[in-house]
Amino acid sequence: GCERWKLIPGADEIALNCEMGLYLDFQVTDGIPHGCSGFEHFSASMASDDKKAVWSQIPGQKDKAQPDCKKQMLAEPAGSTPLSQIMEEYADDQTQWVDDFMAAFEKMMRNGYPDGLTNSPDIHTNLVCPMPSIIGSYTENCYQQESVDSDGAVFKIGNRNKNLAGKVYQWNPSTKLFDFAEEQPGATNQLWRLSSGGHQLINEMTGLPLSVESNVNFRIEEKGDDYLVINPMTGKALDCFAARKPGKECKTWKKHGLTNQRFFVIMAA
């Protein structure tokens, strides 16, 4: 069969400008890369708080594409192996990379820190790192779980899509997925609480937050008597069009506020 690249969100890798600059030759001004074909539409507007992805695109083409940058030929000392070639050598021989890294790391450790070390911020309290699921194409990212008020309201969640009438959002213990099912009195997997921080929907059965496409933190927006559930990083809304079919999960989609994206609360008795 044919081979093709496939992006699996949550399992892809990312590199900073300073890291990509070891292999590709481009310039950066105020955090904005330029100097290669494909960067023409990159501008200061990228520094906004909209949190929208901006992809490189070759002029005259419709699809996103890798920028056409030349390889990084910087060498130190001059005339030695250029950085891009070193990157390729390490990519082809990871054993060599480990050997060189350990030698440099041990040298750094021997040099020590004359002024001592400063403790980093605590990022481990309430940190949860789920085991990867064999179901679906998304991996679960680590996250900090917000606390829940034990006296807080307990509720069920419905969706305005006509095909989901009489059904509620739940954790499915059989498939380990969040889907919709007929409302069952007293079923804790269909009960939810809002976290004290207001960003996570905590399931009563599992004690864990709703996770959609590796994200557990949401922004809840009122829409009349209903609510929209927004991924604050992408601006997309939780959309349950796919969940019309049994066993299918809700996804995120461009925010439009129609029935698939409108949720309502049913207070538990």
C-alpha cells in the first residue's frame, strides 16, 4: 500500500525557534520567524491572545506546507562541520548522540553551580498523568486536577441535538470513553460536578475530569438557558454531532453555537 504522513494530536513533537535554527537557516524578530518562502504571512498578529494556529504556506499554494528554508551552515570554528550536518548525523545515529550528550552533561555537572540552585515552581501537586489509551488517536496529556467542593451541585448533562434527546453525557465504563446514553436513575457515571476552579467537569464515578482530545480544561459560556463548552487553547467548542451514533465521542469543532454544541444541565435529585 501507499505510505503517508499522519499527525496524531497529542503524540506529535514540537520544537522552539532556537532548536529549529540548528537545522534550518531563518531569522527571528520579536519571536516571529522570517527569511524563508512560506513565512510571508507571519506577522505581529501572531502575538495575539487568540491562541490560533498559524501554518506556513508557500505563496500561490492553498495547502499548508513546510517553509522553504536552506539548511543551517553555521560552523564553529569556521570551516568545521556545519550545524545542520551534525543534526543529521545525530538523527542517523542516536547512540552517538547519547554518548556525546552524556560527556557534555557530566562535564556540566562537574563544573557545578557556585551560587547554588533555586527551587523551580511546584508543578507536581495534584499532577495526573494518565496511562496511554489503546482506543482512539489521541494520547492523554498530564494535567493538574482541580479540587471539587463536596457540597457542590451534582448534575447530569444533556445536549440539544434532537438525536440525543433523552440521553445524557456519561463515562462509559465498558469502552472507557465519554459518550451519550439513555438516562439511568442513580448511575454515578452519568453524574458530574464542576471543579472549584470552574474549568473541569468531574465525573462522579471516576473522580476524574472530562477529557476531550487530550484536553481537560474548558471555558463554560452561557448561551441563553444553555451552555457552550470551549477549549480555551483552540477556541473550538465541544460538538456532539458524532455522538449521535452509539459509542461515539463528542469532538471539538469551530464554534457556531448550534444544537450540537449546546448543552443543558439536569440537576440530580
